[in-house]
Amino acid sequence: MATLYEGFTLCGLLQTQNVSDSAIQGIELDGDSDHVVVTDTTRSVTLYKVSDQKPLGNWTVKQGQSLTCPAVYNNQTKEYVVVSDKRVIRVWRNEDLNLDKAFKATVSADVWRVHSALEGEPVVLFNRGAVRLLDALLSAPQQTIENVLSEEEIIRWSTNFVVEKQHFVLFTTEQKKMHFLYVQRLNPNTLHKYRLEREDSGAPPLSVSASLWDKRINLLYMYPNGCVYQSAVAVWGQAAALEDEEAPALPRTLLLRLPVGEGELGAASAVALDEAHVAVVGVPHPSAGTGKDFLCVWNTNFQTLQAGKEMAGRIYGQVWCYSGKLLVPHGKALSVIPYDCQKSSLASALGKLWKCGKEEPRSSVAVPSWNSLLYEEQPQGPARAVETRRSKLSRKSQSVLALTVDQVLELIKTGPVEEVQREVEALVSRGDAQDLQTSVGQLACQLVGRSQAESAFYTPGALAQLVHTQYLCHSVCPDLLLLALEHKDYFLCQLCLQLFPDIPEVVTCACLRAFISVLDGDVEMVSLEPDSVSFMEGLVAAGARGGQQNGFSPALYDEDSCDAHHQPRLHQDKTPAVQLEACPVGLHKAVLLNEVLQTPYSDSLLLPHLKDLNSQQVILFLQYLQFLYLKYSQDAYTQMPGLRSPTMTQIIDWVCLVLDAHFMVLVMAPDAKGLLKNLHFFVKSQVRLFSELGKIEDSFKELHRMKPSKDIGQYSIEVIELF
Amino acid sequence: MGEFKVHRVRFFEYMPTAIRAMSFNAHTERLALARVDGSVEVFNFADRYFQEKVIPGKDAHSIEALCWVGGRLFSAGLHGEITEYDLENLRPKYSLEAYGGPIWTIISNPQGTHVAIGCEDGTVKLFEVLAEGVQFERNLDRQKGRIISLSWHPSGTRIAAGMMDMIRVFDVLTGHAIQRLLVDRSVGGCKSRETVVWTVVFLSDHTIFSSDSAGKVQVWDGHTGTLVKTHQLTKWDVLALSVSKDESSVVAGTSEGTVVQFQFIAPNLQQQEKEWVRTRTFKNHTHDVRALVEIGTAIVSGGMDTQLVVRPLLEKFEEKCFASGLRRIHFPHRNLVSCAQKARLLLLQFPGQLELWRLGESDGHGKPGDILPLKTKPEKLLYLKRKGKDHICCSALSSCGGWLAYSTVSSVRLYRLQTDNNISITKVPKLPKVLRSAHQLCFSSESSYLFAASSQSSVLVISLNQSECKYVHTLKPKSGSRQPIHLMTTSVDGKWLATANSDCEVHVYNLQKLELHCMVPMYSSCPSAMGIHPTTNNLTMVHADQQIFEFSIAEKQYTVWSRKLQMQGLHNLWLNRDTPVTHVTFNPKNPDQILLHDMYMFCIIDQSLPLPDQKTQFYNQMTLRSLSEQERPSHLHAFKVCKSFQDLMCMRLLDDQSLVVVERPLMAINSQLPAPVRQKKFAT
């Protein structure tokens, strides 16, 4: 989820002659993440401390001169750089008061922009497309600047990045209604040119922004019809010849199709906040009429609006995003709006928290984000291609003999069981993590697909190994768990239940049904995960020891005997309790049931599927849950910290759910009578416990209030009484 | 028993000063303690740490070190003089300029024939101790840099001297330095800062312990001059070291307020060879531990946080007893507050001034536990600064509020007070010549006489009236004790005067005949408070060991109640209390009641009620409160203890039956201390 917090005004805006133009030319980050350098469209540069909402410094050029590019901060020399009147580069420091006295250099061609990245020195982009490092330029200001672009080609937007110490300057141009993207790399200099695909209307992009994720430059551009496209720009690609060939089209993906209301968008802008969130200004809020003065945050994975905020006054289609804050000029003010984007993941979409408490660290690996799931299916785009090329190369160098993923995939389609098993295992054991992430899903799907088609084909070892990599989850390969159930591969079932964070409730219920109805004899021979088995062994053994520690006997039933009417029945009640010392299900069956208990679920989704159980199954399951509850509440068994075991809360939750789902059936069934009665006590004892806890809490509160906090001053006259 | 209106006074801003030096005389079991204001206190460790004597300080006369030579006490300080104290008259006997600049330390040799001092000019000076004083004998080789600390080898032939960045070992006979031990500068800190060797300890096997400003305790071999072991205790200074008599344990006090013990033991079971091992750490102080003494069964420490802590070493005790408990001594064991019961005035005594306050009033009535609204607020009537350099040692206010007197070691001043409408104070001129100084001052109940405790346990009687004051008589005990009087009280009818001195003697004088009436049978523990009953003229004494005696002056024997109390014995909870009772008074309206208090409680003893035996619940006020009127009488016993008021400096009963308690919360004292050294705490 994303949140927009309460914003604040950083500064007021000057009124420009043309009402539709913003008064701000650009906002750049200072060396400090709390500082921004704001350049207005006329003559002044102001440094603000954002959290204090106050200006720290202001520099103005003389009347008659004008600033033609936003001031940037050179993080290496701690200097500010700005261009006035297109050709004069001015460099000054924070302590310089007067801009006119600062260093000046006049260059021989018109400058479009000066860009500065945090790690690198500033670069200067000329109107005609040439790029120079600032230092190199200032050492010989009058050097000749070559023309890269033709006369008619005009730069519309530009930015720069430093990726692995390589400077990149990106800029878009317009020429005869055609739009191009140039990627200029410095030292060694290479230039790439891409054509931006034409939108149907032929309109130019309203805004372009670029961001850097995983050393990959993502371009985000928005058209007046509300479409937001994303393109991954290959920065390491080969240099393409510029003049002769037609520039290749930049592959793009439609990220969002925003509602535009009536007419087309005028001034709007989009900026990427992270891999999944885009902030958009100047686009109408889908549920608030046609006004376009909104700042919205969209989740691109779900195409959902995550947060929206109406901005008072006109929006100029400008938005900047620095260190967790959005800066939006609107109306007569520049507002700063802090935001927060949380990673959306399967786990947060699940109802119950995935493995509450102690299991947390292990599970975090197993929860894949939507992104990795989605990208797994679509290995496209130039960057992806580059990546696979590189990994292929590295794999080639590693071993020539082993099969590649693609070859294994082919093999799975036809090969014999043993060979498939061997090759998959070989692949998994040698593969590096990056590769496996993508291929494990494919492998599993392929294996499961073949097994479903041919009943004779089943590779439990290979599947178990794939599950063990923890790159797999239920959504990637939805048939895996059912296949395992079908083949009575309980070990694999257990693994899946343990490691998949996203098992749907229907499958959980299917597993439960299968586990309950399986014969004890069938499961006892199956080898299961040793930790969970040893937990159950410990639990059962604790009961065998007599369930007493330090002479304490659980007074669950005695406690309830205060009511005189229950006195005669009491001894009868005790008998089932004694019987319950024995576990109603076999050891391995119990282990499997424990896994079900620990699976995440949400109540409302689970309840309908629980009704699928028949009354015998329900009674057995309830007996087992009661057994667990008694064991836990007897204190006789102290939980071993390292072992995977259902918690008390999980047990009680399941008891409640099963009772909810089958209450009428249980009331009617004669053999469930004793069980229900016991469970009634069970509830009573819980109620009693909580009421006692409540009393203790109240007593503590009372104690707290009793503490006299009276302040005795220098002098007082008090009355005391002695006896 | 009834309700009391209590004036709860917290405006006495008494502030004890930091402890600077200590010296323990194992022979007499007396601990001498010097504070930063130059006062010296003597505690009797054989008598429940009772503060026997206080020698008031003097402006610009700080003390750096104390040492006992036999029963004589010497001090030296940065003023450059050696001072010997007259413990019988509680004043400096003489001061001798040492001509070596400021003196940092003074020690005596184990034989008790010489003292050595360490001077700022780098000399160690030896003085011979003679019967009438000390006499300069010679200098040891003069060093560059000041001598901060000294330690005499038990044989008396060597002296170790701690200096800046080094330790020197001198041969006493030749006076030459024979060893030079270089002490490292601090590890992390600034190298340019010199390391001050704050203390050295010379053991009989020629092992030298040193503690320094870089936070180290180092063990040296004195024969070879080599470093054996370094213990880095703290980042701050290690200011004090002390060795036990059998040389099996050394304790070190740090600026962090911790005391670290080192023991000479075999590091593991099989090994025979012993070495010095750091064993225990005690943390009883919040501030610097400046002075430290190992007394065999306990570690006594004191420092910037002004309290004296006696930390018992529990392995030295077979069973639980008084000495096996941790003791903290915060307040002096004497009264700093005088009260005029009739005039409702309080006189607060500080070392440098006296303050006279009038208590507030309230006409409201309230239930027990209520705080009554004030009609008039308490009022500071007078702020009287002392004259001269000497600090005030005692003061007195007459019960009518018309007279005020105070004494320093050099003079006594008497003032006539008028407090009714317009406050005026007039110094009484021309006091009798004999009245030069007093250990205790006391007015008779009718304010017609002033009694001043003088030398050799004698009491000067001065008659007062509007026109003049006149010397009447000197009351002298027959015992010939030379010890000072520390308690003095008169009877309401003006007939009797009782005095108690540090020899534990209690004398009763007949004021009409101006002669000794009798001497109360000697008891081994020193009286800490006493009072004469207004109607029966019984003298009630409470001793430092918490025993209570009631002595009938008329019959010259213990009363029946007192015998009964001694037969039955006091309750253990009473006997095991921490602090001595510092005042005894009576309720004139109810002759059965005796009121007394210590630092943590006040108690009303009702002599008409049965005495508690060991099985009785001693602190029974809470129980009694919960019982009904009918049940109560069967649970009553004589000791009614109230702990509602803590850190008590004074408790008095005014003539209108209301109580005055003067509290000085320790929190308030702590809050006025300078900030302790900064220590890294978890998560800060």
C-alpha cells in the first residue's frame, strides 16, 4: 500500500505572465537529502531546508539576465552550477553571496541543460545534442561544440545517470512529429538512438521521467490520452549506426491507462516511486469528477489507485520526487508531500499472518513479491535479453557438459523418469540463485504437467528439491500440491505446506481431508521431516510420563466443580479425560495435521471448505485438537524452542472454526456428545483464565493508582493518626 | 492514641560536602574522615559506626590526607601545613608550615615514629613525631614534579611515591631514589595528558600497587621495578586504593563510583602459586570514590556523593549480625535544628550561617491523611552569617525564642532576639571571658541560664537577663574525663542538667546547688540522645546500640519501667535499625509518652502499654488501622512507629501538641551534586 501524508508548503510561487506556466524551472537535490535547490523561471535560485520549510540561501542574476536551466549541485566540489542566457555557465559556492561575483564562463554554443548525478561530476548537454563533462568544458570554454542533432530536431527532455561509474545522458527529441530517445554514454562515448512509438493520436508525450532500478534505466512516459508506458533502456547495448539506419523502436509496455475524464490531459506528469508505484499529477481522480488537480499514487501491478490528494489551485504538470517526498507546484505554492510505499507481497494479501512469531525469519525468504512472480512469466525487453545473454555466457564458462534450463525443459517433455530426475537435481544443485529464481517455476510446471498427463511419470525427489529451493510457491505451480496428494507423496505435501506461503484455503482443506482419512498404517512408513516428527514424539511421550511436573496435577475439571450440581457427574467426566492421554491419531498423521494447523488462512474463506469434511472426520479432528490443547495446557510439555509446532492460538482458532462449520452436525451426532462436553469445559477454562487475567490486570492498575504521586512542596501541615 | 498535626518542613537545605580522605585506626577502631569543607569526623566502628566527634572546618583550609599516629590524628592539605587535631577539644591543636608548597599526602610509618609528606615542589619530607608535636627531620632526594601519593613499606626502610607519569621508590635511610617505575599514559585518550598516580600501596613482599588517572590499577615488583600486571578498570580515574591488614586484598575506588577488589589467591584450584586477581566489583556510589579503607570485615568508602558506605565482606561473617549489613551514613548523628517550642521558631544550622524560620499556621481540621490549607506560610525571619573563618560547630535557640547563641572553635556569640512584630537581633556584648568556645550550647527552659560545654567535660553556667550576662559557675565531673560533651539537656523545672561525653559518661548536675548530683552507671555504648522528663524528672537515654534506659534522677537509680524493658529486652527489629536515635522529647500533656526519632522513623513510646516481645508484630500501625475499635486494645504495644516521614533531620513537639518534622530528602541532596562522570548505558 502507498500512503500520502499530510503535506506542507515549502514556498510560494511567483506569478508568471502566462497563467498556465509554472513559476518553477526545476528542483534539484543538494548534497543533503533534506535540502532542495529550487530554480524559478526568471532569475533566482533558492536553497531550501525542506523539513524546516525555510530558505537557506538565495542567489539572483542581474535584471535583464535570465536563468535558462535549473541550478544543480555538484556533490564532488560542493558547488552550484547554473546557466544564464543560454551560454554563460556560473559556478558558485554556498558561502558566495552574490551570483554576479561568482565564477563565469561563456561557451560557444547554446546549452540545454546541466545535469548532475550524486556520484559523478556534472555534464552539460547542448541544444544541438553534444555532451561535455563540466570540468572539461570549463577548462576550455570556447572549444567548438559539434552538432549532433539537425536544425529541426529539438530536445524536449533530458536527464542523466551514473551506472557503475559510467555517465549516461538520456534525452528525447522531437523532429517532424516524430519522437526519439538518445542514450549517450560518456568515456567511451557511444550514442544510441531509439524511436518512441507513435501514440494513435500522434500527440507528443506529456511527460517523461526516468528512474534507475537494479542498474537498469526505466523510462516512464505519459501521453495525453492517459496511457503511461514504461520502457527499459539497455545501457550496455552495442552502438548502433545513427545516420543510415532507421532508429529502432523502443520496446514499451503499457503500465497504466489512466482515466482522463473529458477531453485530453493538458498538464500532467508521472514519476515512478518504486518498481510498483507511480505518482501522477494532473490526472482526474477516478471517483471525484473531472477536476484534474489531483496527486495520485497508482500501483502498476494491480492497476489500483492507492492514494489520492486534491491539490488546491492549478497543477502545472510538474512533480519531483526526492527522498520519500513529492514536490508539487500548484496554485500559488510549492507543496511537499511525504509518501510511503510499502512493498506489496503475497504475505500481506493473506488473511492470517504467515507463520506468526518465531518462524518469521525463515519465512521472509519464501515470500516472493508480486514483481518477481510477474516478471518470471515475461522475460522480455532488452535488459532481460542482456541478462540472459550474460548468464548464458557465464554458464557456458562454468560447465560444458551440464544441460541448460531450456534443454532440461525439453528433456522433461519426453525423457525417462530417472534421467529427468538426475538432470533436474544436477541443475538445481549447481544453479546460481539468480538463474534458479526464474527457472524453478518453469521446471516445476513442466514436471507437474507431464505427471498429470502420464500417470506413470512422477519424480518425487526432483519436485522435493525444487520446493526446497524456496523459490517456488503455490501460485507459480498450483497443481503441485494436489499432484502430491494424488500420489500420496506425504513428504512433498508436508514440504509444500511448510514452504508455500500462499496455499488457498480450498487446497488446505483438501489436504486436511486427505490427512484425516488416511489410514495410520499408510503414513507410518512415510519418512517425514524429522523436526516435526520429533516434536510430536516429545509431545506424546510427555503424556506417557504421566503428565505431571512437581506433583502438579492439572485441575481443569476440579476447578469447575465448585458448582454443587456437577458434583456427581464429575467422576464420569474424568474418564474421557484420562482416555485422552492417548493420541487419537498415529504419530505421522499427527505430524501432517500439525502442518495443516500452521498453514496461513483467512477465516471466511476457510469456513465454507471446512464443511466438506464428514462428521467422522470432524470428530476425529476435534479429538486430535483437544488432545493437543490438553497437552499444551497441562504444562507437562515445555515447548522446545527450535521445533516447528502449532501454537496454542492456532489450535484454538481451528477448534473454533471446525465447531462453527459443523455445529449442528455435532450436536446431532451421538458419538460427539462427550467430545462436545469436554470442549465446553475447555471453553469454560479459557473464559476463566481470561477473567482471572482481567482481574490481575485490574489489580495492577489499582496498584498503579494507589502509588501516591502527591507532590510535597517545601512546607505543608498534615494530619496523621497513630494507634 | 490520637491524631497529630504535623508541620512537614522541607526548607532546610542542608548539603553535606564531599568526602575527601579517610584513615582508619585499627587499634582504637576509629575512622577519621575529612570532608571537602575541611571538617573532620571521627566514627567509632566498635559502637555501631557512631559519629563520636566532629571537628568543624575552616574556610580555605582543605584537607588532602589524614593519618593516625597512635591515637593522634594528623592532616595535611594544599594550604601547605601539617595540622594535628586536639580530639579532646575538637579543634586543631597546631598547624606547622612544611615549606614545600601544597601538600598532597601525609602518611605515618608503621612504627609510628615518623610522618612523611609529599609536596608540590617534588620533595618528600620526613617529620619526627614527638610528644608535643612534629619536628622536621630531613628531605628525601628532591624530584622533578609533584609527589601525589606515598606509601611506606611495612619495614619502614622504603617509601614508594606516586608522581606524574611515574612512581619512585626511595630508600629512607640514604634518602636516594632507587627505583623509577614509568606509568603509561591513557590508552585511548590524549597522550599529551600526564598520568597522575593517585595512590600507591607498598606491600611487605615489595609488591607495589598503583592507581592512576588513566583508569589503571598496576601491580609492580618493587625489587626489580618491573610491571607485573595492568588492570584497566575504567576510562576515568582510579582515585583510591586500600590494602587489608593481612595484605590478602586490595580495593580500588574509581570515578564511576565502583569499588573493585583484588585478592591474592591461587587462580585455580591445583595451583599453589598465588597471584593478584581481580575478584569483585561493588557499586554503592553514584559519584567518584575519593576515599577508601579496608577494615578487615568491610570496605568503607566515601566520595563525591557525600555518603559514607560500609560494605561488609560477607565471607567474613558466620551469621547475620549488625556488622554484616550494608550501612550508609548520610546525616550527622547530632542535631542541626533547634526549635523554640513556645515561639514556634526553627533555627537551622549550616557551617557558614544560621537561618531562623517561623512555622506556618493553619486553623483547618482534617481527617488523617489530609493536607491542611495554610493560613500563614512559613517565614524566614533571619539569615545570620557567621563571623570569622571558622565554621559553626553548635547553636542553640531558647524555647521562648528570645535568645540565640552559636559557637565556633574560636568564639561564642549570643544574641537577643525579638520576633513578635518587628524582628530585631542584638548581639549581647561583653560575654564572660571564660566563654571562649563551646562544644554544645543549651538554654534553660525559662531562658535564664545559658549552659556551654567546655573542655574536660566541664559546663559553664552563664546567667542571662535583660541587662547583662554573667558567669556563674563551672560544673565539673568527678571522673576527670577529658572527652568533650556531645549531649546536654536541662529539666523543665530548671533544677537538673544532664551531660553526656564521648567516654559514654552521663553526669547529672543539680543547678540549684550548682554541684554534681550523680553519675549514671556507665554503659558501654555512647548515648546518642537523651532528655529529662518534664514531670517525673526521669532521664531517658538512648544509646548508639539502640538500648533505651530510664534513670530516675531523684532516686539515683533506673526506673521500674527501664528495668522491665531491660529484663524483657528490646525487639530485634528495634535493635537492628540502621541509624541512631538523635533526639528524645516528651509530651507534657501525656506524661506516659516519650517521643524519639532517627533518620527513617519517629516513634512514640507509651509507657502505659505493654512492651512488645519478640513474637509481637513490631511495626503494627497498619494492622491497627485495619482493626475495629474493639479489637485494637489487645494488639497495642508501647512502641508506635511512624515511617511516613523519611530522611528526618529533626522532630519536635510544639506546645500546642503539633509535631514538627524536618525532612531533608536524599533525592534533593543528590540533585544538587555535580554530574557524575558520563557512562555509556545500554541503548543511550
